[in-house]
Amino acid sequence: MTEDAPEKTADAPGQTPSLEVRDLTVRFAGLTALDAVSFTVAPGSLHAVIGPNGAGKSTCFNVLSGVYRASAGHVHFGPDELTGLPPHRIAALGVARTFQNIALPPYATVADSLMLGRHRLTKAGFLAAGLRLPSAAREAERHRERVQEIAEFTGLERYLDHPAAALPYGLQKLVELGRALCMEPRLLLLDEPVAGMTSDERRRTAAVIAGVREGLGISVVLVEHDMGVVMRLADEVTVLDFGRRIASGPPAEVQRDPEVVRAYLGDTNNSEDAEEGVTS
Ligand SMILES: Nc1ncnc2c1ncn2[C@@H]1O[C@H](COP(=O)(O)OP(=O)(O)OP(=O)(O)O)[C@@H](O)[C@H]1O
């Protein structure tokens, strides 16, 4: 695809395609952060990428979303090659992501923050919106309705008028998730969505993620340290260690894999994971 080719939009009809990651390699000045990693995310499934600290999970995410460039290998989303595309082109193909660290605008309400996710789908031009043409007003109303639906889906409806950045941490992370859903993605990349949450917040967020997979038919790639959440939600798990894929398969299988157990228990810098192992 050339830079001048028209951008596809995610709201085009059609099924969610599979995501194929093939021999993905990323090198940083002498360090191989990802070493020929391959996995497939089946349409509508939830695929977790796990591994001890420094295993290459964030690097993998950053390549999938276009933040980092692969040194070798390919990522295909259906017929489209994502490798080498900038983040906005990947987003235009229906791939949305959340970040480990919250990046909400400081004074925006929850409604405004969710509406930011609609930006890419807005068709009315600056002039039509500025002149308050009926077509622009109708479109704005449709976006507001969708924001309301997604707020209900994520349990945020009663906070719509609150400043997002003033909400408790767990709700702010849900706003991030809601904003990604407002992009109408076909593939959602969730980077540690329950990190730093209370157990109540974790339960609530895990239920929303389960709802995304079950109710919306969106494929999800999840990077998460909370093994309880991973084992409950994932259809398939890929385990990385020192940039290499050491195991892949259904959670129950991966959990028993001796190399996975060794990678976790042998990682003395990761006491929380070592204590929890891969069995919680
Ligand atoms: N931009 C970068 N420049 C140089 N090295 C990097 C860069 N990003 C990541 N790395 C290195 O690549 C390796 C993999 O890091 P990465 O952040 O992908 O691991 P991770 O599995 O996400 O770890 P964590 O669970 O701690 O977030 C690490 O050794 C890290 O220091």
C-alpha cells in the first residue's frame, strides 16, 4: 500500500480478519528484544501475550500498533500488511490500542474523552461542522448516541459529565478502554488493562473485556501480568521470554508447560509473578 492510497475505514462491512504475526524480530543497538516471534490471533478471539519483565511484550505491542518498526518479519491483518505502516494508518484499518500509562486529556469530561475516539470516524468536514449544517448536526448526534452506548457498556454512563482525569484510577483506565472501543475497532490491543487496580476494579474491567469478546466480536490482544485475568479470559496464550516465543496454546496447557514455569519461577526480579507463578 502506498502513502497516497485511500485509507480504509474500520466501519466498512465485513468480518474481523485474523492477525498473523510471522517471524517478528526487533533489534535495538545490539539487543534482540523480539526474536522471530510468530502467533495467530483467530477472528473474535482473545489472545494473551505474557512473559516475565523484559520478555518483549511491549515491544511486540509497539510493532503491532506502528510505534516501533520491525527489523524483520511480518504482521498481516487479513489482506493488509501492518508492518511498516505508521500508527494512524494501522488505526484506520481498525486496530485500536490502550496504553499502560493513562493518557487522558487533563480537563476533558468522560464524554469528551470518549468522543475523541470517534474523531477518525467523523466524516463532516471542518466547514460543515463550523457552519452547523444539518448533515454535520445529524452526524454529531449519531456519535453522541454511540458514546452513550459505549459508556453504558463499560459502566461509565453516570460519569459522562465528570472530568475524566479526576476519576479513581480504575475508572480512568476504563475510560481509556471506552475511548478505544469508540474507534469501532476490529482488533483491540490492551496493554496491561488491570495493572495497578484494586481487586474490585480488576473484576469490573475483566468483565468488560469478556463482554468485548463475547458481545462485540472484536479480536483482542492482551498483554497482562495478572495471571488470574489472563487464564480466565484468554482463548490462546503466547509466552515470551528474552524475546523468544517459548510456548503457545490454550491457557490450561501453557500453564503446565515446564519451560513456562521455569521462566516465571526462575525470574528472581519478578517476585510478584514468581509468587503467583502461572497458576493463579
Ligand atoms: N526503545 C528501546 N530501546 C532500547 N531497548 C529497548 C527499547 N524498548 C524496549 N527495549 C528493551 O527490549 C527488551 C524488551 O522490553 P519490553 O519492554 O518489550 O519487555 P516487556 O515484556 O514489555 O517488559 P515489562 O513486563 O517489564 O513491561 C528489554 O530488554 C528492554 O530494555
